[in-house]
Amino acid sequence: MAALLHRLGRWSAQHRWATIVVWIVVIASVALGTATLSKPLSDEFTIPGSRFQTVLEDLRREIPEAAGGIGTVTFSTADGFTEEQRRAVADVTAQWSQLDGVIDATDPFATQDQLDSAPDRVTAGRQELDAGRAELEAGRAQLAQGQDELDAGRAQLQAQQDQLAATRDQLPPPAVAAAEQQIAAAEARLSAAEAELVQGRGELDQAEQQLTAGQTELDQGGRLADLTAGLRQVSEDGSVAMTQVRFESSGGQLDPDVTAAVQGVGDSLAAAGVQVDYSAEIVSDISSIFGPAELIGLGVAVVVLLVLLGSLLAAGLPLLTALVGVGVGLGAAMSLSSVVEMTSVTPALALMLGLAVGIDYSLFILNRHRLQLAAGMATRDSIALANGTAGNAVTFAGATVIIALAALGITGIPFLGTMGLVAAGTVAVAVLASLTLTPAVLSLMGERVLPARQRRRLTRTHDGAHGWAARVARRPWLAIAAVIVVAGVLASPTPQLRLGLPDGGQEPAGSTAYRTYDLIRDNFGAGANGPIIAVATLDSPQTDEAALTDLQLDIAEDLKTADGVRYVVPFGVSDDGSTLAFQLMPQEGPSHESTVELVDDLLAGAADLGTRHGVTMGYTGQTVANIDISAQLGDALPVYLLVVVGLSLLLLLLVFRSVWVPLLASAGFLLTVVAAFGGIVATYQLGIGSQVLGVNEPGPVLSFLPIILIGVLFGLAMDYQVFLVSAMREAYVHGADARTAVVTGFNHSARVVTAAAIIMVSVFGGFVFAELTMIRPIGFGLSLGVLVDAFLVRMTLTPAVLTLLGKRAWWLPRWLDRVLPDVDVEGAGLARTLGPAEGRGRHAARV
């Protein structure tokens, strides 16, 4: 590998313009692909096949309007709404309902009027039913009286008929005819009266059916009113109103054009004196992943490069290489966003890592080249050798980062795997840019990369008696104890780690998304910010509407008995009557521990509830999704940690051909991880120092942060391990005693590793105040992790332990030595294949 990279570096230096033009063409092609093929990213985190995802897909199929995307809007005034302002709000919600891409938006005041009048309507309904029953009873009494009169008439008629039959022979014909006419007339009157009674009886039966239906509807209305007790659309003091806008698009990221149209219409209310605020779903803008804070981090990195390199020209090279690597890597990823689902965090993570490693990797090659120039080596020979030695280490270090990121796919969580692959791809491009573009630009710069005054400074010897490592070596036990104490203090909050996904409470304090969240919490209850959706699927469709409503209310009443449910709103029935949807409002917010317990209880009792009502119960919605995803990520964490630690042991065994060094490196990595976790928990979950870092409200730690942190820190920790310890090993192999080898190797690499670590801390630190809220704790964790790993673990703990181990630090069983391939990370074998001039130059650079 070292020889191959040596040839690549020489070719790139000799064909510098061709190399640069190739990169320009690649950048232009990627830019064109990004402009034409990319699509908006999403804030939706899904896991295909998971419980909440399966239920959501069923809901989308059966009741599409109930599964659409939802955004919340609040309206507020200082002294309550005037009639004119109410009409203006009603007009705006009506306009929203007419927008393409919007299902509907309700007038909060009309809805509240309905909620407020519900008890009166129930009372009035009961009075009407009572009056109807009284009329029904009176009608039945009249029917009974009419039946009695009819029966008496028929008895009288029968008597007349009997009398006529007995006296017919005695009466003259005219008298008989007159009697028969009289009897016929009476018969007609009685038949007409009987018909009226039958009609009256039918009307009364119909009225009774209507009263029964009315009673059923009234009872169901009363039950519904009890279920929704506490539901409000307008605050009790009348100063805040809220409504939900239902969108045709579903998922965490709504159509930006539609949400922009919603905001455009809503902002017209400012003229009426109404403050309008929108939830994060509506105002979320993830088109920009690079803001002022990140620029400050880059500025600090430039300052560090200037201090280290002493030249603006030289300092610009690592930054240029990093920007090219990030631009190509991110551009290619965004071009694929039309066919691959990506979350908003995906490019942000790739940007963060690409910038950090791109600067550092180019810096390592540049620094080796400068040392060799100072030792008298020819420019192109030095470029090629730097690429074969430092470039070899860069390749291995980059490979560890790439492997750790790509290994995120073993979690079985697609969005996390995609995130890891995009970041890994960006790091791979950064490595390629460092190995090709850096030599080409160095060839253009020539000796200007190293002014004469810097030659004298860089040719100073790195002896084994001075510097930080020498002081550590004199008191190794004290150094070890100090590192353990500091790391232990940082790690102490780690056992309190609680995973979750951010809600509106984590948005910046002055943002409209946070104001919406806060207004809803204060005026309508925290649970209104994160409702839970319950879905009941019937074993067979129900066609009787009243029976279906009774079943819906029965299920809703059982759901309301769950501890932590404030109210339940039945809000959807499928066309075929086979699926019922409910909205449950928790007592607390979506990320609160009680809400997590509520979801766990609901999921645990789903089977019993379903059996009781002859349905299959499921739960979904963003709150359930966040909790379910967090639980699955927590379950995947130990497996991933085991894989990464095992991988680190294997890789370091190959690199350092030692048993103790890999064990020390892995133990140090675990120390770094728990310290970083502790700092994150303290700041973002417990709120210690949160105001300084712009944390609005403490809450659970981002659920996928621990896995990402483990993967990224593993790769970066191995970077520093390779660049520091490989120099120690090479000094030992070349004849230095164990203690001197530790100090000499450390002194050779410490300056550039220190600068690289500071650069990484600065770049990651810039993301602590990123535009995208979710990326902030990742930036903080990585910044703290690099700080701990570089300065405590690699530059203090490692030399202290290696000093105590002495020769045993480099022990490897003979049988294992024969089995393991020689990867030659530092390119030591390359020197044996080079000419005398390059060999002498390299040796001088190593002194």
C-alpha cells in the first residue's frame, strides 16, 4: 500500500494540472447532479416493519385523511380576541382549507363554540326527548280511548244487526232497507275510525323509534362529551387559540411549497393584530445545513493552521482539500436523495465529519512534506514519500472511520445505515482528495510551502528528554490517576442516560416553533403537543352505524382509563366500518418520562383490550414513533459497541503487532465514550450549563446519538492512536529503549496531532450552535469526545501506560506474529525500496 501511494503521490505531483482539472470536472458534475436530481430531505425517522410503522401504513390505507401530515398553528393576542379578529382567523382557516395539498383546517372559535355548547345541547336534547315521550304517552292514551270507542261502536252495530235479523220478517220492505242503510253507514264509519287508529298507531310506533334513536344518539353524545372533557381550541382566558392543519403529504417533512403557502396566508393576520406561530412541522427549514456557527468553527481551524504552519498559503491547502472532499461527497449524496430516503441529519453529519477529517488528513501529509523539505529532500521526492508514509497512515485512519460508519448498517435501522453510508462516502472522498489533490497543489506551491525561516524551526531535533511525554513518563501513575479522575467525573452522569427524539421544547427559545410549543403547553396542556394515535381493526366490518359508534365509544372509554391519558377523541372511521381511529392526549409532553410509560402500558395492554372488544389494537403517531425508535436504537447499542470494540482490537493488532497496545487503545476508547456520554447527559438532559450552549429546555438525549458517537469516535480515536503510537513503535524498532521510544515518538507527532485535535474540536464545536437543532448534541459530543480522547487518553494515558509496560508493550506471540500480515502503516518498508537520497531525507525528517 505504501509503495502504491508513493507512486500515486508522484504521479499527482508530476501531472498536477491534470489532477486538478479532473477534480474540477468532478465538482462540476456533482454540482449539476445536485441541482437537477436532489429533493427535499425529511425529519421523519421510520423503521420499516416496526409496530408503529405497520399501524401507520394500515391507517394510511384505510383512513387516508387520518394519516396525513399535521401541523399546529397558534393565534394569540394580548387582551383576547375581538369579533373582527375572530372573523379574520375564520377567514384564514377557510383559505388554508382551499389550498392544494391541504385537507382541512378548522376554525378554532367555531370548534370551541361547539365544545362549549355541548352540555346545553345535551340538556336541550333531553328536554326534547322528555317532551316527545310525554306526547307519545298522550297519543297512546288517545289511541286507547279511540280503540275503546271503536269496540263499543262495533258492539252497538252488532246489536243492531242482530235485532234486524230477528225482526226482518216482521218489518215492511222499506223499513228493512232503511235499517240496512243505517247499518252500512255505521259500518263505514267504524272502518274509517279503525283505519285512523291503525295510522295513528303506526305514527306512534315511528315516533317511538325516533325517540329511541334520539336517546341512543343523546347517550352517545354524552359519552363523547365525557371522553373529550378538557379538550379546548381556545384558552380559558380567551387570549390564545390553536388549530391543526391537515396536509395531504404524510410523514415528518411536509411539502415546503405547501407550508410556505400556509405561512403566507397566515401572516396576513398581523394586520389584524393577531400573532401567528407555527409548529416545527410547518416552519422546519432543512435546506441549509451550514450556518454562522459552523463558519466560526472553521475560522478557529484556520487560525490553528496558521499558527502551526506559519504561512497563509500552506494553511489554505488543508481547508481547500476538505472543502473539495465535502463538496463532492455531499453533492453526490444529495444527487441520490431522489431515490434514497434521507433525513435532515444525514448531510449534516457528513458535512461535520468531512470537514474535520479532510482538514486533518491533508494536514498530516502536508506536515510530513514540510519536515522532509526542511531536511533537504527534493520537492517531488518529498511529496511522493509523504504520500507513501503519512498518506499510508491517512488511508488506514480513514478506513477505520469508514468501517465504523458503514457498520451502522448492522443495526438493521435503515435511516441510520443511510446516515452512516453517506458519512462514510464523504470521508472516503476526503481521503481520496488528500491523497491526490494535496500532492498536486503541493507541486504547484513548490518550496513556497516552507519559507526559509520555517526550515530552521522544523529541523530542531525531537529528543527523548523534554516535552509533555517526558513529564508523563517521570510520573506515570500520577498521570494515569489524573486521567481516570477527570474522565470519571465527566462520565458520572452517564447512568442517567435517557434516549428520545427532540420535540418543540428543544427548539431555540425565540423561534416560532418553540413559541407554538410553549403556548400549547401553557394553555392546552403539554400532551397536546404530542398526541398518541390508537387504531382498532375489527375482525369483520360493522355496517350498523349505531353499533359501530357504541363500539368506538366503548374502546375510547377503556383507553381513557389508562394512567396518564387526559382525554380521548374518536376521530376517524373507515368507509367499510372495519377500522376505527382515536387520538389520545397524554398528561405530559411527548418526551416526558410519564408519556413513555403510558405508551409502554398501552402497548403491553393492546392484546387484552383487543380481545375484550373483538378488535386488533395498534398505536402510532410521532410520539409513539419516537419512543419506539428510541427503544430499538437502545437495544442495538450494545451489539454495535461490541462490534466496534472487537474491530478496534483486530485492527490495532495488525497495525502495532502488539497485544497490550490494542487492549490499551480499546480501553481508552471506552473511557472516551463514557466521558462523552456523561457530558451530553449533563448538558442536554440534566441542564448543567445548558444556557451557555444554547440548550433551551433539557430533555432526553437524541436516540441515535450514542450509536453515531461510538462509530465516529472510534474512527477518530484510531486516527490519533495510529499517528502517535506508530511513531513510538518505529523508534523502538530502530533501536531506542522502550521509555525513550515513547517520548521520542510522541515528540515527533505531538505537535501536528495537537493541531489536528484542536481543529476537529473547533469544527465539531461550531455545530454545537448549528441551525439544525438535532445536530447540536452530536457536535457537542464529538467535540468533547475528541478533546478527551486526544489530550487525556492518547497524549497522557497512553504514554504513561506504555512507559510502565516497557518492552512488554510491544510483545506479540511468535505464532501470532507469523500469522498476521504486515500492514506497514507508517511505510517503514518503503524506505528500503527508495534511493539513497530519499532514504536520507526521510531519515533526517524522522530525527
